[in-house]
Amino acid sequence: KTDKVVAGDLFRGLVKTRSAKTHPTYPSLLLFDCPVSFLCWRESLEDCLALLSICLFSIFKMGRMHSKGKGVASSALPYRRNPPTWMKTSSTEVCDKICKLAKKGLVPSQIGVQLRDSEGVSQVRSITGSKVLRILKASGLAPELPEDLYFLVKKANSVRKHLERNRKDKDAKFRLILIESRVHRLARYYKRTKQIPANWKYGTTLMAA
């Protein structure tokens, strides 16, 4: 197969037939219902792949759960997975530092920030071969609740305390509904993956928070 046909097969495999919309630069190109033959008039494989990336970016932008945003911001990890040559810290030292910070009460994300800022460890996995949470689980220092679920419950608790003092705050009541819906959705996932007990109750955790 030629390069253009290969790129066309790739496009056909990734893009499913949906409602047709035209691209502003290429009015004849249908973004969601596109035949493979549109690539025949392009000049090179690079042009085909560039056009393909435009189409896929238009399709797979992730929308936010409870807002109108469609942000695409994310961290860009370095391509190399090996530790930098100037890094002198050994794997054992990093593991000991992680356990020491966990005993002080820091959660995994805070441990990662502390190691990055004070020790110069950009990626724990590149040095130790394991993520922070896996190291904590192996040492028996992992938090009882997953970090994201814990902070959602903590936020819901603070909104509930606010509503006790300000009963007419309708916006806070609505935001509490959204927060609790995220809690229940996340709890279903963690129960399904057996990261929290099957009998875990949101109300009991809320009282303890």
C-alpha cells in the first residue's frame, strides 16, 4: 500500500460515521462522515496526517462534567523514561523519603510535589520503577480512601457546614448536589475495581470527615 492509502485506512479505522460537519479551511472535507478517497488529492503523507490530527482533535475533545469548558490542558511528560544523568539519588533513598513523608501525613500528590521541589525528583517511576501510591501500598502506608475521593468528601463536608450557617444559599445547595454526584460516581468506580470496600457508605465517611 502507498503512504496515502495507509493514512486513509488509519482514518477510516479511527473515525466513525457521525453527523456531517465541514472544516472551515477545507469546505469539501466532512469531519465526521469522511470517505477515504479525500486523501488522494493531498500532496504528501505529512499533509494527510496533519489533516487527520485536525479531525481527531475536533472529535475527541473532552468536555467537563459540570461545566461548559472543553479544556485540553494536561501535563507533558518527557519522552525519555530513564532518570536524568545528573540524578544521584538512588531508588532506596527515594522510597525511604516517600515513607518518611507519608508518616508525616502527606498524601501521594503532596509527596510528589515535595520530592520534585526539594529533591529534584521529576518522576518517581523513572527512578524506582513504581509510582508513589504503589510504594506506599507495599509499605502499608497507603491512605484508606483514594485521594480524589477523600478530597471530594472533604469538600462536600465543608459545603454542608456552610449551608448550616447560610440556609438560603441556593447556589451552594446546587453545588453540593453536583459534588455529591461526583462522589457517588467515583465511589461506584472504586467499588467496581475493589479499591474500597463494597459496603463503603458516603454518609458514614461524611460524618467522620
